[in-house]
Amino acid sequence: MRLVQSLMHTPAEAIDARRTRAAEALAMDGAILLVGAGSPIPVPGGMDQVHAFAPHPHYQWLAGHRSPGGVIAYDPTDGVWHDFVPPVTTDDAVWEGRTTSFGEPLDGLTPWLESRRGKAIAALGVPFDGVTADTDLSSLLEPRLLAARRPKDEHELEIMQQACHATRHGFDAARRVIARQTITERAIEIELNAACLRAGGHGIGYHTIVGAGTNAAILHFSAGDRVVEDGSFVLIDAGCHINGYTADVSRTFIKGTPTQQHRDLYAVVLEAEQFSLERCTPGQEFRELHLETAVKLAEGLVHLGILKGNPAGLVERDAHANFFPHGLGHLVGLGVRDASGYVPGRERSDRFGLAFLRMDLPLEAGMVTTVEPGLYFIGPLLAQPDRRERFADCTNWDEVERWLHIGGVRIEDNVLVTESTPENLTADIDKSFDRMIVA
């Protein structure tokens, strides 16, 4: 716990390096920059409660802390960065126990702006009242700051490794409780989340997904009261965060004795995941890696008798996307899809096999990306008459019917791109098939 707590305080040298990197990337000329943290959002209905606060990641990256209402201000003319934060009030102390704040008093922002009257203002992060921003300039600078934030520094990577460590404890707990004679999806979620927090996690990075049987095919399934039956896949997608930096991991367990279908489907996805993980190297275009991995999955589906034809041709037709409808992965860090997106000038495709790609950019050393191939038998998708007609010549629909009960498999790791061999930050979370069997 001592190490985890120390990671909440970003070293001054790390903040200075980030701001230098941001200034170089923004390349502002005659304008000033404001980055808003945002404010807590009240729970509707007069509950006298607010949702757990998470600042805009641009703000936290530049400030090094998570102050509600904070504003980062920068004028390249003098090269000085200011971190304006609201004062701690008596109510803050009484109701929340806050007694100290970071940065400069927020009332200093007004005279700072007044002294720069007439300069264009780029406003990033969460918008705030009282400032008229240049929307075109803001739109121009947004992707530049995103690009600057993508490679993680040493402090960020240390936090992320701790988040991955805590997440491993969650998956270990899930494995133990799946073995119980009677266990529900919801009970698995509870035990996993609790174990993550006991291991030092500050919170759950996103809504935990636990789906058993056919629910394993629902991509963002919310765990329910379904009892996990023997002979079922149990797909779990979960990650805890530390100071906002989250892990994002998927594993697919088998409760009871696996069938040959379990073994075959899992083997196809695991091979594709290893293929994509090894290719997360500097300069690798992620869109191309997604398509190459899709070919590997299509090869497996042909081998299983589900698809027919040349795997590369099947991917060109998007036949594989009936079973792999999402993208290969996304960047992760300050949030579950931190700083993902597209290189300026690249547009999202309307092809079924590419429409859900979270990012289209070349990988760089220092980036942390997920790789998460999966194969699913999604009943409502596969039952569509126009889809069955469109892919009738390359899909064995009778064979598909034999697989509808199985749900799906996703395997996901968090990969640090380095100048040499990619580093799997979640390698110690078991994924070999034998370790996924819970009897």
C-alpha cells in the first residue's frame, strides 16, 4: 500500500517534462491555452450527492493531480504554466475532509486573462463559463495534445503496472469463485472488484463485464443473476484504476469439463492474440494490424467449417465481422480508452469490419495499447435475414447453428510498445487454456 499511495503524487520533474512536450507539440503562435478539469456532476433527484469525480485527462496529465474546478493556463510568450485551483472551503473540510489544495488560487485566473486581452484562446479539456474560445484553434490543437499524451512516462507506467497488479488479484479471485457449485455472474463481479480494491486499486476503471454462456457473446454485458452452468464459457472484461490510470483485461474461463468446441474456439482466439501482441512495435499501423489479425481469425473460422473461402478475401468482404464485430484494441492510460483516436485526416470507415476501430494511427514507443481479439456467436446479429443472404456463399449457416449456444471468447492484454520487444504488462494474468478450466 505504501508504494501505491506514493504514486498519487506526480514528481515535479515529470510534470515539467510533460509540459515541455505539450508546448512543443502544440506549437502555438500568439495564442494562449486553457485546460479545464471539470466539476463533479450531481446525482439527479436532489440526493445531495455527486458522482465520483474524474478530471479531464488533459488536465490531470498537465497538473499531476485531480482538483475539481482546476484550470491549467499557458502563454507561450513567457513559457510559464499556471495551475489555478479553487480554494478549499469550510464545506469541503466538513463534508469531504479536504484541507489542502494544489496549485495557485483560482481568482488569479481573471487578472491573468485580463493581462492578455486580445489574444486568441484555445480551450481544451472541460469547457467553463466566462471564456470565449476560438473553436477552430481549439479543434486544431486538440489532436496535437492527444498525440503528446500518448507515450507514457516512467511515472505513468509505474502506476499502470500497479493497476495491472491489482487487477491480477481480481482475476485470481474470479477463478476461485467460479469453482463454487452455485455462482452467479453478479457474484463473480462482486468478488473480482473487491479483490482489486483489496490489492491497492483506488476504484474500478470501467463497468465490469461478466457474461456466462450465451451472455459471453454480448460485448458490453452487465452481470446479472444468471447462474453459471457447467460447460459454460465465462467471459470477464475488467480492470481497476489507481489515481485514474486503469488496466483493461479480458479472460474467458470454462466452468466444468470443456468440450472440443470450447478448446477449438479458444485456441483460434489465443493464437490471434499472440500474433497481434508480438507485432505491437514502433511504426506498426494499428489499422493494418487489426486487418492482419482478422485474417488469422478468419483462418480459424475456415478451419472450423464456419466460413468458406480464402481468409484474406473473407476479410475484404467483412464476412469475419459477423463473428469479430469490434476493433482489435485501443490505447489505455488515464481512462479505459485514453488518447485513442485517428491521425488527423483519417476518417472512420463505414465498412462493417472497420467501423468500430477505436484508433487508426501508427504505434510509438511508450504507448500502452490493448490487444483484444475475440470470436462471438451473437444470436440477434447472426439471425438477420439480409446478413444470412449476403454471406450465404461463404458461411456454413447450419454449422453456425451448432455454435450459437457457446457465447464467445475474448482475450485481452495491455501491451507497452518499446523500441524492441513489446512488453505485456498483464502477462502474469493466466490465459493458457488449461488454466482457464475451473472445475
